[in-house]
Amino acid sequence: MRIKSIQIVHPENKIDNLTLFKDTIPDIDKFCTTTGIRYRYEAPENHTIEDYFVQGIKALNVEISSIDVLITVTQTPTKLIPSLSNYLNQQLRFSEDILTYDLTSGCSGYTEALVLANQLFQSTSAERIVVCNGDFSNHIIDKKNTTVKPLFSDVAAVTLLERSENLFFSNQKSYADGYSAISSQDGKMTLNGLDVFQFSTLYVAKSIQELVAKNNVEPEIIAFYFFHQANQIINQTIAKQLKISTEKVPQSITGYGNSSSASIPLTLALHASQLKKNQKILLSGFGVGFKICNVVTDLCPFDANITVFEDKSI
Amino acid sequence: MNTYKDFVILMSDELGIDVSEIEAHSAFRELRNWSSLNALLLVSKIHEQTEILLSPAQLASVTTVEELYKLLK
């Protein structure tokens, strides 16, 4: 399985945390410097993650009828019945033979979807699988919650995967004690930064070391480590634990904040031009659950575009 | 970070306040500039310097600066 194309769709509305919170968060300068989160994108209330996925799939530039499997991953679908993939089908008219899955997952959702896609390439005759990732987190955050409000972007990522003989191995962890670290109550998200730091620091580096050791990969041959983008403090801590230089850890957090399950494909898209054929990369999604899912794969050149959502309702 | 004095200097750096504002019996959550961000940065710095990772439950179990320091001993 290889990544053929990544299409990112984000709202037009770019927010500078320094400006937005200058009167409401006393240490906003320090917040931006230490967490790395400066700019973010917030989708207007009348936008939906579904329509961003539609734009992203159209941008893949493939015959819609040639898509064999569709996997969507979001925690913020506009409605539950019928599930999100059916809306995409209504809008895009896939082949009637398409196999669809709708997963509910956040920070670890990209790598979890890749693991599922890899299994499906092995167990079915699928040639093309499309994975849609992303949340409109700002739609479920209380505007007065200054702990959570500066963190998230509303971003959709659409990845086209094609059958290919590539390196692919993965592992995953699930920690019941992290159940409340990131949660939603009465439809609004709550997040305990200390809990998230604790779980990430305790388990992420260890799980990555376990994966590479089990598959006899020397950590040095991994060219880049694409981590979920929650917080620069966490990613710097994990990099130190793995004894890797921060140059090997590309980021998207300064320009986009935490974009939930779109964070890894977004960071891949932003750095696509720096990646070379056959380089080995590690992808690590970790967070809400508390869950971790790591993937090691090798690269072929892929298309990547980052576009603003075109609001046709205006 | 070997001594209580080192710990107080670390706290004053992270909170951006003078060492004289931090006393052993001070409730650390009442210190000027204490915030969820600074709590995270302090826990991160302690972890970096001592490899001790304070859990949220441990933090919640103590009140004063001295009690917080004793968690590291």
C-alpha cells in the first residue's frame, strides 16, 4: 500500500491566537511560544466536515467509480443516520460496489485508518482506498473555555491509497485510565492538558521503541517522525525520549494548531517536497481514548495540495 | 535540581515571579501566574531535569510548595 495523494481542505478564516486572546489570556505570548500553537483555522457554523471531505475527494483527481473502499474518520459528523460515508456517496456517486466504513476516532484516527486500509488491501481485491480524516473541533468547544479554545483547527484531510508492495508495520495501545483526559460533556469538549502530557510522556516513545525493535528496524534509518500535533512541549519530550533531533520531527502546529485526525496527513502534505522515494517514515497518532497507533512505512512520491474550502452557499 | 532552593528557582523561572514570592508554606496554586499552562511547563521541566513524571493525581494530592517538592524526593 502506498500514499498516492493527500488533499487538505481548510476554512478561509485564519486566526492569530496572539491577537484573538490578547485581552483574555494573560500569558498568551508564552502559550504560543511553548505550545507552538500560533495560527489556527475555524470553520463557520454553517460549514460541515462532510462538505470539506467532498471537496477533498474531488481534488484527488481520480475516477470516482474507481474507488473501491471509503473510510471516514471523524468525531464531529453533522448527523449520525445515515452515517457520513452515505452523504459522500449521495454527493459524489461512487460505484455501487464500494465498501464503506465510518470510524469515530480523533488523534490516533489517521494511523488507525491506515492499518485498516492495509488489512483491506490484503483481504480484498481493492486497488484504491480513500481515507477521510478530520474534525470540526471548534464547533464543539465552548467559546468561553480559554483552556481549550486556543488549541484546535478545523481541517479535513483526504488520502488516496493504492495497492503496492511497500513496507508497512504497525502497533497500537489503548489505556483505560486515560478515558477522561479528553472528553465531551453536554456536547462540549473538555481537555486536561496535564493528563494528556502524562499519558503521552509515559507511553508514546515506549510504544515506538517497541514497534521498531520488534520489526528489527534501526531507529536511525527512519528519516522522519510524523507525530500527532497536539502540543510542541509533548512532541519535544517524545523526541528527547527517542533521542532524535527535532529536525526529524516535522510540524504543522504553528500554522494550524491541533487538527485532530487530520494532523498527520496535514504535516505530510506540508513537507511533501522534502520527502524522497524509499525513505522510511514513522507516523504516530496519539490522544483521545487514550490511544496510540504507530505505523512505519516507506515512501513513494505523492501529490499534495492544501486548499481553502470553496463555499458554494454564498 | 538537587535542593529545595533549586526547586524554588525553577518555579520562579517557570512562573516568571520573584523567588521571594515563593515560600515553603505557600499554596502553589495561589502563586501569582499559576495557570494550567505553567503547571504543564513546570511538570515538563521537572521531568526533563529529574526524569520524575508527576501525575495529575500526585499534583492534586498536595497543597504547599514544600509538599510539592517532597514528591520529588
